[in-house]
Amino acid sequence: MNVLSDQELIEKVLSGEDAFYGQLVNRYQRAVYSVAIRYLRQHEAGDDVAQETFIRAYFSLKTYDNRYRFYTWLLRITINLCHDAAKKQQKYIPLNDLQIQASDNPLENVAQQDSCNKIREEIDRLPADQRDILLLRVDRELSYEEISKVLNIPLGTVMSRLFRGRKTLMERLKYII
Amino acid sequence: MIENKHELKVNQLQAYVDGRLDPLQKNKADVHLKNCQKCRDLAKKLGDLDKAISRAEYYPAPEGYFNTFSSRVACSIAQRKMAKAKPQFWGILRWGGVPIAAAATLTILIVISVNIYISDKGSILVEREGIKTRMASKIETTAEGFGSSRDLIEPLALMPHEINEVKAIVIYLPGDEGPIHPPEIATAIEIDIPNGG
């Protein structure tokens, strides 16, 4: 079956064939959800933001600029919604109850869980502008240019904030990593 | 050639670790890293940190979560569309409601406060074959004020039988001067009778 590009799907949706929007949702739902939950550290909040992202994108589809990747545009909506949601929930909630990839060794699991919690804790202690970039970089999906588009900041700022964040984490987590 | 000034090329080293250098720059970085232990260590630390962050920031969604995700989104979109359609109606009430209510109140006040009554020369408008005819007819009224509905309807019953359709009853109200004869007509209230009389 011929897989339609993002742009083709968008054009179909804009011409009134709403059913094609489902394909765009299916294509990016995991990526959007993973960014949202990483920001908010809570499934319910992440779910709300992920859904709201696609709803807002649907109603704003006419304003989408096809010079940029649709995914980048979606993430910009996601990040804005995450910031709003984070303000409401005051602080990022530690996700101690969230699963990590478990190994067969229980002791190793505990140690891994501890180190993961510590890493998240330190990420959350970073200034918000550095944290944003680090979390967007996790999947390695986005280029520096795309991160600068998502966050609406210059490319050089992306690189310098990213390095500052990494440097801070390397210092604070040197006994773990 | 990337120079051995470490503080100046952290961005390049970072881009190298992130795989964001073009082939030419990457070759130059490879050459530099071969000869620079400090940069090699830093590159390794950056790589290890990224792996650790990726591991810590991996959150699997609940089982089956994505099976219903797009249908939930579609449902929410449909609901929003319906909700967006409603305000057009409620919007009229919201913004139009105030003047409508004000006008209604004013009308009632005028009707109540002004000394209005149906002139004993009240008329009944009969429309027949598209021609409106005002027919003089005595309408019994209470002392002052509107006659009862009975007062309005009864004269109609006395009309000649060839009148088979009454489209409206028009009540002419006197002007400010009060009930003079003939009354100075200021206002006419037309009561439509949708299915004919």
C-alpha cells in the first residue's frame, strides 16, 4: 500500500477528508506522548497533553507551514502545552512509580531504578531552558535546527544550553555514570 | 583541522557525539580525537551521559494505550466541533439577549403604564384572497385595558359566513392624546393567526 507523506495527508485533511488525520495521529502518537510524559512525569498529565496536541494541531492545521517538518510543528504545540500543564501541577512530579527497562537481576533492578531516579532528579534541577533541550534530545530525532524551531530560540543558543546542561549533569552524576 | 583549543570546540565535540557533523568535519574531528586524550575522555563522558539519560527517560506507555489513542483524539475533535457550533446560538443569546430582554421589558412597561385600551372603535382586519380589509366591529372591552380574548374573538364569529379565513387581528392603539374619537393611531399591534380563523 502506498504510504502517504505527511504533506499529502495534511492536504487531504484540509480538503475535508478528516479520516486521514488518523494516519498522522498514528504516525506521531508515540513520539508526542514520550515527549509529554518526559516533561510532566505523570501518565495522566502526559496523556492529556498528547491528546490535546493532536486536537489543537487539527484545528490549526491551516496555519501549518510546510517548510518545516510536521513533527517539529507538533512538538512545538506539545512543549507549549507541557509548560502550561507544568505550571498547573507546580512542579515536575518524580516518576518513581514509572517503569524502567528491567533486567533479570533484582539487585541490578533496584540499583538501576535508583540511578534512574537520581538522573531524573538532577535533570529536573537544571534550569528549565537547559532541561527542555536535553529532554528533546533524548530520542535523537530532532536536529539542533529543529530544536531551535520547536523552542523558538537561535541555533547557537540551543548548542550552548545543551552543553551547559550536559556539563552540569556530568559533574553532578559523576559517581553514577 | 580542529585545533587543540578544547574550550573553543565543545560545540563541535558535542555535535560529533550527537552525530551532527558533516562528513568532512567528522573526519577532522576523528583525526583530532586520535591525538587528544582530553577530548576523547570528554566525548566518552558525553556519550555515556546520553545513554544514561535515554535509559532514565524511557517511560513505556500502559499496555494497549496506543490502540485507542487515535479514536479518543477523533472523539474529542468531534466534541469540540459540536461545542464550537453551539456558541453561535448561545452567542446570540449572550450578546443579543440583553437588548432583546431590554426591548421586551420596555414594551411591557409601555403597555402597562401608558393608559392604553382598545378603542370602542376597535377594528378587525380580515384578509380575503390577499386583500386586507379593516372591518369595523365593536369590541367590548373592560373599563380600561385590553379586552379579553373572548371580546376579540366573539365579533369574528358574527362575521358573514363568506369570510373563511382570518389572517390577523389588528388592534389600533390611541396616541398620547388619549382616547379621542376618532383615535389618533400611534401604534398597531397585529396578531397573526397562522392557520387562519
